Amino acid sequence: MSDTLHTHFSHGIATITLNRPEICNAFDDMLIAELTATLTAFGQNSDLRVVVLTAEGSTFSAGADLSWMHHATQFDQHRNFEDALKLARLMQTLERLPVPTIARIQGPALGGGVGLIACCDLAVASCNTWFRINEVRLGLIPAVIGPYIISKIGISAARRFMLTAEQFDCHTALQLGLLHEVKADETAMDHQVQTWINELLQNSPHALTAAKRLITSVVHRPIDDAMISDTAHRIAHIRTHEEAREGVAAYLGKRPPSWHINRAVKLNGDEAPQNG
């Protein structure tokens, strides 16, 4: 546990909480380094099944810490490149985690905060949240977060919200695909996170990792002979994996597969009954 980041790990569920509520969970170089290191360490844990990203306070994340950014404007271009690369690596590390990731958004998200959400597989927000990709208001551009946001909401919406920097609400975010669910309050959000965890824990860990890689591999590519061959190789390979054999045998035998966890873990680490 650090001053800027809180973590909890239990029964394969990692919860990472941004903990700078006094400055709206804004990024600085320390938070970027700590979050990258934490995600990397969890990603190497063979017991990891799901990562939940959340935050303390009334704001999910205001993006970059403006005091830190103001200091960075005094650096030369090379030093700024090194700083920007660290943030880019953070986004890449989150997006490429081998397990499903869930963003639990309890308040507004701006700039890099929107980038974090775009890098997660699933996202739920409370109905009072709002979003803004506000870099151009500051004379900047959403460069390192741009590819993830464009991939999530599409080029047309990205053109609008990256160029106008206008605020949009949770219902617009839901329509754009940045969010998957909007809930009335934090209790309902926690229930949705719990429901997703319950579902994910029924699935093959190896297959989930392979499915994430499949998605990133085929997106924006033409369905040509190369893709057809690639996807055929992927399914041929996974059919020979021990979890595929176990999954099919368990289904035919009408029993839970070996990876099935007959419980889920609440955000506070307590066990909760499995849905169904």
C-alpha cells in the first residue's frame, strides 16, 4: 500500500484504487510509476483472474496533475518524450493485461482518466458521472490516450469530443461504448461489478486471455485470407489446450470445470454467493 494507490488481492480478484482524492486522483510521475508497476506485478501473478480499477473520493480521475504538467512544460523535448512514454506504457500495460479488467467509475473522468477507462474491458459508472477529453483546452493533445479512446468510441465521436473538448454525460458515454452499464448509485455499481466477476470466474482463464488477444489482433483488419488463416490457427491451437479438454468434458459431464470458482469476491474482499 502506498499513499497514492491502494491495492487488495483475494481469491484471484485484484482491486486497485487511485488514492489522491485531494487532487481528484490526477496523475503525476509517481502515480504513473506506481500504477504501472502494480499492474505489471499483478499481470505476472498466475492466480490473477480479474482486475477492478476504482478510485477514492468524488472524482474518478482528473487526468494529469496540472502542477506536474506545468513543471513539465519547462523541460526540453527529450525529457518530455521520456515522461510521455511512461504514461503511454501505463496505458499499454493496462490494455494488455492478460485478464479481464473492470473500471468502476464513481465520479467525473477527464483526459487521461478517460484513457484509463478506454483501456479496460468492462466499465460501469454511476449516473452522476461525466466525461471530458479536455487536452486541447490546455493547448495540448490527447496523444498517448488517443488510440485507446478512438478504438473504444470510434473515429466520428473522437473527432467531436477530442476537438470540442465538450463535456458529455454517462448516457452519451454508454451510447458511444465507453461505458457498458450506468447505475443509479454506488451500491448498484458494486452489484454490477459483482455480477461481472461472478460471470468471469466461470470462464476458462486461458480462454479469456486468448480471447483478449484475439480481439486486439483482429480489430480494424480486413477479413482476408491472412485473417482467416490466423483465426483458424488460434482455434486449432486452443482446442489442444488442457483447459479446452477440461471445459468440453465438464460440459458433457454436466459438472463444473476445474477452474470454476463457486464464489465471488466483493470489493472489500469478503466472499459472496455465486449467482445462479
